[in-house]
Amino acid sequence: MGFVRPQFTRDMKAIEFENVSFSYEEGGAFAIKNLNFSVEEGEFVAILGHNGSGKSTLARLTNGLLEADGGTIRVFGEQLTDKNLFEIRKQVGIVFQNPDNQTVASIVEDDIAFGAENIALPREEIGSRIGFALKAVGMEEFRHATVSRLSGGQKQRIAIAGVLAVLPKVLILDESTAMLDPKGRREIIDVVTRLNRDEGITVLLITHFMEEALRATRAIVMNRGEIVMQGTPDDIFERHEELLTYNLTLPLIGRICKELRTGGMPVRDTLDASSLAKEIAACVSGQSI
């Protein structure tokens, strides 16, 4: 039987937290406190917050890397328990901050195959999934490359491909761009935006880079283990003074966009200077891009 692309229904909740709490030390402060939170299938949600806000703890609770002290976590309607942990992890893939820590083989295709081999897929199916995953992250020409010779952004794309080869319904990026330069960060955000749009994969982006939230359909701000703000990225960014109270601020390019709009130039928020230049040129010429 040949490779079958994953199908997504987009008619149910992908992730649900109901009164979930978690502490790293018994009797210690809660990293997550009575959290009620959900993500619809097909959503692209950005979780924002400073260090210690609980956003990475939320990511690890979602696929069972951490076990909640209280409350209920459901993935596609199934309560997360020790008995179904293996199946849940096949549906929820997570990519961490340092791609070198996720590398298990020296050659790209072998590295991508690792997860698929661990769920005992036939060799032919694994080969098909490697091709699918490489195409999804735009790295087809690197199938036989040596991982150690890739750039940081390329390594992170391979890490994402390794997760995709298992065909998860949810992709979590836990500070996955933190160690990359601006070009590498932009590459990764482009990839996950395309996966969400074209493949229907639900994306949960954990980040402290405010501009990365621009691609999301919804943004959530966490502070001390609780959700303190949520809405569209535009809604969140408009509440700049409130963001400051949570030690968050608009990136420089976001502040420039805001000032330009205040001055009467209707530019859209953007991730980088070249995109902003195109926005300004379009406004000046009276054209839309």
C-alpha cells in the first residue's frame, strides 16, 4: 500500500486543557495554574510570554512529556493517560530549541526516518514519508546531505521533517527559532505557515519573538502560568501598554509599522525589513501587494 497523505476534518478541538495545574516541585509554585485552554483543529496559535511564564510547560504537557498534577488534558477528544501516551505522541509532534539535540543520524534521510522506524512502518512507507516530509519543508535536494554541514535554519527544517514523517495532526514548536539568526527564523516561520495552510496541520508556536505571532490566527499571552491576553495578533499588538506590564513589547519593526499607520500610511505588520519596504512602496504607488 502506498503513502496516503493525512486528512484533517477541521471540525473538532485538537487540544483541550480543563483546570490543568503543574508544579516542578511538590508543594512549590505552580508553573501552570488552573489553566483552561483549547485549540481548534487547523488553527495556528502563537503562545507568547517571557521566560518562566509557563508557555514551554504547556507544550510539554500537551504531548505527555510532563504529567499534570491536576485537571484534564484531551487531544482530539481523547483524555491523555499513561495507557494512550504512545498514540497521543504520534498525533502531537514537538520540535525543540536546539536542532543538534534532535539529530540522531549523520545523513538527512536517516535522521528523518528515525521516528517512522520507531513506529514500525514498512520500509517502502518510510521512504515515501521521507519524500513527503522533505518536500513539505523545502529540503528535497538535501536528502543525502550530511546533517552537520547544514545551516542552523536547515537543521531545524530537518528536525521538523523528522516529526512530519510520523504524520502528526498537531505540530508544536517550542522556542524552535530561538537559536537561529533572522534569516533562519524567517525560514522556519515560512515552513510552518505553509504546513498549516496547505497540509491542514494544527500549529502551536511557543515563542518570545513577538513578530512571529503575526502569522498566527490567534495569539495567547501567558504570565505566571495563566493566560492573561488572547485574540488576533492585531488585537494583541494594539494593546501595547498592557503588553509592557508582562515584560513584552512590540519588536522594532512592529513599532515602525504602528507609527507609519498612525501617520496615515496603511502598512500591514510584517516580519522583516524587505517586506516592510514592499509595503511602503505599494502604499506610495497606491497599489496593493
